Amino acid sequence: MKMRWLGVVIVAAAIGCGDEGDGEGSVLVRVSGEGAAKVGYPYEKNGARIAFVDGFRVQFSKVLTSVAAVRLASADDRVALDEPGGLVVDLHEGDPVLYETAGIAARRWDRFSFRIVPPDASAKAVGEVDPSDLERMRAGGFAYWVEGTAERGGATYRFAWGLANPVRATNCTNGVDGTDGLVVRRSATTVAEITIHLDHLFWDTLGTEISKLRFEAIAAARGDDDVVTWEELGKQNLDDLRGLDGGPLLDEQGRRLVYDPGAVPLPDRTLQSFILATSASQAHLNGTGLCTVSRM
């Protein structure tokens, strides 16, 4: 399955100044969950407010992401950067730098790619990652591990999910200027930011650039304890979603709400499968740069 979707959060990442042409420059590769990974939703950026339409407020306590196979090359088969090893970061703690590589020819490198995959035995943690979390991701085959809380009307719902959702992102366009890959400029540092759009986890529609963020269907999946587990999401049927009152989930106009996967095939019509599909496309290049995403 290949997908090219645009998230609803718009973020710009700076490309270093300088001249393209003869000479060399540097490339800095980092990962960011934007302000949302740190402060949650609602989240405001550049005058835009990203919020849940059903009134929930969400905060994250962990956003573990496993990145591997970062590669920068060109259509003429030259390779500027090739880092096959896996690295695990916690985006709630910041925007960690994965690599900073100097001595790269100043020119356009139009093939940027990476993978979001479960960490293997050789994968390393970068920054504030608890060793037990790294081991949990390895054992569970998780590409992401997210924990947080959602609150509405004085009620609080915790969630803790491991997403076994490996993907390959290739042919990324640059969110700064919409062109392919990166331009490395002479005597300057070019930023390649793998931007994770966490709003995808809460979309209600696929295959469109406009999707609303909702949490009630997730909250209503909770069992007897105070944590919404990943397994419990499999009990919510997309065609018969339940609300917190136990009745049919309704939209803002009082109509029955059905999450719409569009043309994206799902292994089953559950909220669990839907979130796996939405999260497959949440990694971009430099904010909103789209990649061709293939499930592995």
C-alpha cells in the first residue's frame, strides 16, 4: 500500500543559507514531534489552532519513535548519507539530532528516505529514553510507543499504545519549498527534519487533507481500569462506533458518526486498524513534506 497524505499541522524547518554549487556543506538530521509532542492538544503554531472537535484535551508523556535507514542520494545514483542503523528517540523530551555529517557536495540531493521500524538488537537510544522502554519496543515489535492522558469535563483517560506499524518513506519532498529532497549549500548546514504529525493518531477520515481530531471513540473503548489499551481499540467497530454513554457515537450535528477510511484497505473495520492506517503516514520531511509511504 502506498500513501501520500498531507497532515493538518504546518511546520517550517529552516534550510541553511549559502550558495549551491562547487564546494561542500553539512547535513543535520533530526526528529521532531513538533510542539504537540511536548505540550499536547490544543496546539497553536503560526496562528493555527489544532484541537479536538469533541472537546478533549490531550497531553503526551512519552512519544517513542524508532528511526532507521536514513539515506540521502540523487537520481544519478550518488550517495551523500547512508545510515542504516536504528535509533530510538522520545519526542516528548525534545527534537533530538540523529546525525550531523560534513563534507557533502553542495548540490541538490533529490532522494531522501528513511524507515520507521521496530528497533532491532543493534538499535541505540538517543537522549532521554528509558532502557526498559527500548526493550519493550524490541520485544513487542513496536515502531512507536505513545503514552498520555485525555481530559474532558473533569474525567481523565490514560492511553498507552505500542504500534507495530513498520513503514518505508521514500522520495520525500521538502516541506520548506515543495521540491524533491534537499539542497546542500556551500559552507552551510542543511536541516533534514523527520517531522512526526501526531494528529494522525486521532483522525476520523483518511484520503483527504481535511480531517477532524476526535477522542471519544477511543475513550469509550476503555475497559474496567483507567487505561485505554491498544487491544481495547479492536473492540470498536468503525460501522457501529459507541460513545461514552454506550449509545451510537454522534457528531456535532447529532448524526451517527462513522470513521471513513476512504480507499485505504484495512485488515478489519476496527478503530485499531484505522489508527494503524492513519499513523502510517505521520512522518514527513521538514514539516509538511510528503513521502511515498510503503508498509513493510
